[in-house]
Amino acid sequence: MTEVRQRIAEVQSEYLYEMLQEIKKRPGMYLGKCSITRLRMLLDGYGLAQCELGLPRTDQEREFNGFQDWIQQKFNITSSHGWDSIILFYSADERDALDNFFKLFEKFQNGESPLPN
């Protein structure tokens, strides 16, 4: 079993951002419909599966944890709402929120400040 876990960890070592890019290209295929809520559920399931398999968190996954704080700073939110709920609140609907997620996530990845100049 340990060999299987090690092999899985090697194969998926930095897969999160690649997976998000694939979802961006074809959200209906991965999520069923364009929905930020469904994206959040998929990512939560992804994290749970890794935890259950005893896989260590990757650099990308640790970095992605900072997205929550970045979104809270961007929208000046101090409550405990998740990044998905915050983005949805400032969007027209689930589809718009999903589009906004990818725009905001790209800015986060590029190291842009969440605060206006």
C-alpha cells in the first residue's frame, strides 16, 4: 500500500493548477454546469481524497490556501465566508462567479496585490 501511495504522490505532485486550467476550458464536463459552488465542492472532495489516502499537501495546494485571505482582502471581508461565497456575492450568478473566480485566481497566481493601487 505504501508503494501505491508513493506512486500516486509522484504522479500528482503538482496537479492542482493544471486541473483548474482543464476545468476552466471545459467546466461543464468537470462540474456538470458552470457553477462556482460546484467548483468548491470538487476542490473540497479533491482535498478530502488526498487526506484519506494520506498524501502530503503539494506546494500548489499550500499556495492555494492563501487564496482565501487574498479574496478577503480584495473585497474587504472579515467574516468567515469562503472564497466561493464571497465571489458569488459580488457576481451576477453562478456562471459569472465561476468566470470571476478564474480571473481573480489568475491575478492571485501572478502575485498581484488584492488591494487597489
